[in-house]
Amino acid sequence: LGHAHPAVVEAVREAAESGTSFGTATTRETELACLLVEALPGVEMVRLVNSGTEATMSALRLARAYTERSKVIKFEGCYHGHVDALLVKAGSGALTFGVPTSPGISPAVAGETIVVPYNDLAAVEAVFAREGKEIAAVIVEPVAGNMGVVPPAPGFLEGLRELTKDHGSLLIFDEVITGFRVAYGGAQGMYGVTPDLTCLGKIIGGGLPVGAYGGRREVMEMVAPSGPVYQAGTLAGNPLAVAAGIATIKELQKPGTYETLERRAALLADGLAGAAEEAGVEVCLNRVGSMLCSFFTAGPVNDYAAATRSDTGKYAVFFKALLDEGVYLAPSQFEAAFVSLAHGEEEICYTIEAARRAFRAVAAEK
């Protein structure tokens, strides 16, 4: 929706006048939960938390409890928050600064995480063949958004679904980025693959601090107080974030929302690709819905190794040139750009013209 959307601002104002924290569930919390269950194919029950990190952390604990197993498969370059078990060969900031793992993580904890290349189904099959009885879950960004934008290869998500089902493991979709962004039903709705658990972040709170994890009823019923798996938080599902989330989702429900996002994102992506070609700069532009990334490499970019072949020096020149034009992209080559409803055709056309000059600046650096 963009910053300070009037409907979201008004919802937060009204909620603040009623009280900012009650330490117990509220009717608004239930309303938001119902909206999430209605929107996401893989969510039958949901629990609100304070962030995407809390969501992935809680989902892992739940998966281990449900399966009575300890090991987890994740993918190179996928970032799932600063959870110790998942900050192994992560993307986003860790990838930008060349720190694939963070100091302070116990080797014993990291040892429970098996990292394989994104989009490499054969590698996942090999892990299951070797350690299938120990794998609690596979966690994946259905569209990788923390090493730029890397879409799933045809059959990749479907293959993960079949492998986890065959081996009694859970499939966890980290939809902190893709949820309500690539489609109203998230990436799971777009690709038609239903996970066992789904993790969501600030997007369900209109940008305020909130997160959620949800999934199959029989799995979620293991969470306390229904079951033995503990998870709690005084400010989880706080009234302000929940009110903002309800207002945001109701705006997204309006007819034409995602068609508009698709049209504008395509306009920007085509314009950037054309501007790069005019300047003679090699760029691989990946886009899924309103997510896009210009990799400064010939491509294709379909995994972590390909993403890291990007010329970060050229991206730095491009970033600075655009910033001088008043266009702010993420400062890292390995972060996604997002088109929102606040980005009209005027802003997009201005960005494309600025990019033409920025790409010429990159070409001049040769």
C-alpha cells in the first residue's frame, strides 16, 4: 500500500484510543486470524507473534515436536530471520557482508541444519535418502527474496511437497516476503502448492511489528494451550499492529489490486531491462509479481551461486547514481525491490528515465 495509507493510519489511531496492550486476546486479533485463514490455502489455524523471526522460530519448534525429529533442511541464500538454527548460509544482510554464518551460533545448533542449493531438487532427494528419518522439516522461501529475487524452478516446490510427504516431514513456507505480495493467497496460492506450515511477517500488520505462523489443524493443535508446545508473547498480536493488518488486508481485497500491481511491476521491469540494454550493461532481471531484482550478471540467476556472481561494484555505481536522482533502491545487490500501490505510472516512468542515466554511468566505469 505504501507509507501512511489513510485507512491504515485511521485504524491505528482508533485502536490506540482504545488501549495499546491488554496482555490477552482481543476480538480484532480473532478477526485478523480469520482473514489469514480465509486467504491462505495452507492455513487452517494461526497464531500471532511479534515478527517474522518469531514465526520461523516457533514453526521450527512445532515441526520438531510434531515429527519427534531434530534436523531441518534449508537453502543457500534463503534468510529466515536471526534464528540460530536458520542463520546458516543465509541471505539478505548476511549475504551482503560476506558473513554466511554469524559468530555466536553454537556448532551443535548449526549441525542440526542441513543446507542445500536452492532449486536443486536432486540435492534434497539425496539428503532424504541419507537422513530422511531425522528430518523434521524443510523450510523454504517459495520465491527467494533475500538473494535478490529467484523464482522456483518448474517442479521444485511440487517436488519438495512430495518428498516431505513421503518421508513424514513438514514443509514450511516462509512467506514473510511473498505473503499477500505476489498474490492475495501468497506464493502457495500462486503456485498451487500447499505447505504444512506458513510463516508471515510485518506485511500482515501494514508494516507494524507483527508476525504469524499457521498451518494444518492437527499440527497447530500441538501449540499451547491446546497442546504441549510452548509459545507466548505479551505483545504478540498487539492491538495496534492487528488493527493495521485488518485495514491493510481489506484494502488488498479490493477488485483490481493485484492486476494493478502486476501491470506496474511489469512496466518497471521492462523499462529497466530496456535501459540496461541501451547502455550495453549486462543485467539479468528477475521478477515475480511485484518483486524484482536487477542482477549485474549475464544470468540466468536461479540459485545462490549464480546470484553471488553479480558484479556488486557495478551495482554500487548504479545505486549511487539512482540515489542522486532521488530514487532509493535497497543498497544491497542481494535484496529485492518491491512495487507498491503507491507507485503510480508517473513514478515508475521517472524511475526508468533515471535508470537510463544510471546505467550509462555504470557503462562509463568500464
